Amino acid sequence: MTRGRRLVALVAQSIPCICLLGTGASAATLRTLYSFAGGSDGLAPQSAPAIGANGVLYGTTVEGGNTQCASPFGCGTVFALTPPASYGESWTKTIVWVFGGPGDGVAPTGELTVGSGGVLYGVTEAGGGGACADGCGVVFALSPPAQAGGSWTEAVLYSFAGGTDGAGPASNIAIGPGGVLYGATAGGGTAGAGTVYALTPPISEGGTWTETILHSFAGGLDDGEAPTSVVLGKDGVLYGTTVGGGSMTNAGTVFSLSPTPAAPSGWGEKVLVRFAGYWAKSDAECPLTNIVIGSGGTLYGTTGSIPSAFSVLPPSTVGGSWTEAILNSSYSLGRPEGNIVLSAKTGTIYGTSATGGGSSPICGDVGCGTVWSLSPPTTEGGAWVLTILHSFEGTDGGGPVGGISERSSVLYGTTAGGGAYNAGTVFQLAP
């Protein structure tokens, strides 16, 4: 079962868990921009929409589209939502691409990245071939039509084989200088514990992209296992998280990868944080979301098994240790998943939880999930303030596992289920 189908099943079954109501009052208004109908329309969006030119939202559905492909529920789609000319009118949804052709990917999961010229880059966790039963996944690019109303063009840039080159890419794509793409795979590599890779564009148009493995995770006490995402920071350093590995508790890590000419791959890894999980009681466990970089190079993220938000401060001296701090640890966070965003203006973190928000007739005691904010303290040493901005009820969406995108203080996201047809939604949350 793929990650996408597993999460949809969890939402649908309403598996009981401990999820308390959030703190703080909502001061935002949610608007459902689109409700998916399943089938050819798409089913179960599980990544935050990318925001392109003129405010167009681009996203993926894990299933739906071509129902005659390898998956009985469809192999997934890429869609566009175009804002109306006047506020309050309906957004226009179009299908950009339908997966499932020969050699094509299956189940797009990570958030799309908008590159130069409006090209969309993304990954699918299955399809494409290789040694994996359902295919080991691909990295793809979608080029916009040359003329209005024309068709988008897909190119499979790389198809993973499932061995040392990685398998199951489920992270976002980061674009570096020279158009180099960076990403992570949850599996594959020399130890089968996942990889971080780079894809270098061809010298001439139509040539082959070149994959380079920057790091193969080893798991165990010394290294992480199953990386979730990467982000490109200052001086070309990559930062990311792993779900497991790093300690006896297998609670995950925060790592960096720096260009290191002396290293065999040309990159050197450093484990910045080894989460201790339940053994430490006050620590976090199993980061499922991306890392965001704030002022002074501070890293921010969340964990799911012990719902927490954390920061990692860079060392004050060269070669020193990074310092982890728990900003909030509360079941009011539900189960944080998907992309978080950081407001450059206020330092507030925004994210979603797959569960929580209180019981509902549709989702039961587990809750349909929430959108939350975490605001920095107003005085030094004070507490960060958690506010539940919206609690889903099912009819307006359920299971917002994809996280959040932000533009001009307006938040955008998706839900894997719920909505008019219980096939997922795209929503907007505005002050």
C-alpha cells in the first residue's frame, strides 16, 4: 500500500487516538476553492499547492485520473486552479497531466516546485519501472503550453531503479544554481535506508539528466533513515529530516549536507540532531514535515509521533554543536504532517495536522484535522503561542496531510478526504 492510500484509509476509518482541542481562537475564514469528485477528476490530494504566476495554484492528486492504469483508483493527476477575475467567484480547475502511461510515474506525492518559465517539477513514489513491485518512482517535469489553451508536455527526467540509486521519492524538489534538482528517496541506497540525490540537466536540449547520489543513509545509531525532504540553504548547504534512525530509539534526525570536495560523493553529511523520543519524554520523535530556514539560519520543523514543533539553532562558533529546542509539545497539534511555512514578517509558523480539532459526525473522535499557527513569544524566554485557525468537520474537508503554502498572508492547502464528494478539497484560509 502506498503512502497516499494508507493515509486516505486512516482518515476514512477514523482510527481512535488522543487528540485534544487546540488553544486560541480562530481569526481566519476558510473557503473551499474546489471539491474533487474522484474518478477522472482526481482523488486524494496530499501535497500543499504550489503558487505560480498570477496566483494560479498547482497541485497533485495521488489517485484518480486514468482509472485504466496500474491502480484501480487511478494513477494520479496534476491540476491547476486559476483564480477568478473577481473575489467570491468560482476558481477554474483544469487537468494539467494524467499519470499512468507506459514508463510514467504513479502516485505523485511531494509538493510541486515551480521553476524557470513556469515549468513544474515533481516526483511520484511509484511507477517508472525498476526493481520495485509497483515501480520505484520518477522525477518529472511539466512544461506549460506555448500558446493559451494548448497542452502541457511531460518529461520523465529520471526513473529510479530501486538499488543504490534510490527508491520511492516522496519529497519536494529543491532547485539549485544551474538548474540542478535536489531531492530525497525514502528507500534504496547502499543500505536501503534512503538517499539524497542531485539531478544535473543535460548540456544540450533533449539530452539525458545525470543522477548523483550525494548521501546514502545507513540508519542505526550513527545515521538517519528514510529522509522526508530537503531544503537548500546558504552556501549551497542542504538541510533535511529523516523519520527514523539516529539513536537507539530510532526517533529520527535533522541533518545537513555540505559540498565537500574531499568526500567520495563531493558532499559531507552531518547529523545535527538525534531525536530521543519517548525515552526523553520532553523530546520530539519522527519528523514527518519539511524543514524551513528562519532568521540567522535557525531551522524549524515538526514531529508526528510525539506532536511537537522544534527549532535547531546553528552553533555560535565554527565547528560547534547545533542546539535543539522544543517550541511546543502538545496533542493539540494533532499529528503534524506536510509542509510548514514560516512568515518572514512575523516569524509565525503555519502548518496542518492530519487529525485533531475535536470529534465530528464524519471523522469521529479522531477529528478531521486542523490548520494551526505557532507564534513566537513577545518577550525573551516566553512561550510560543499555539492557535487553531480552523478545525475541519468533513463537509469542508478532512485529513489535511499536505501542509500549507502561503502568499501575501493568505494560506492555501488541500485535504485528502472530505468535501462535497469525500474525495478531497483545495482550501484557502484568509485573515
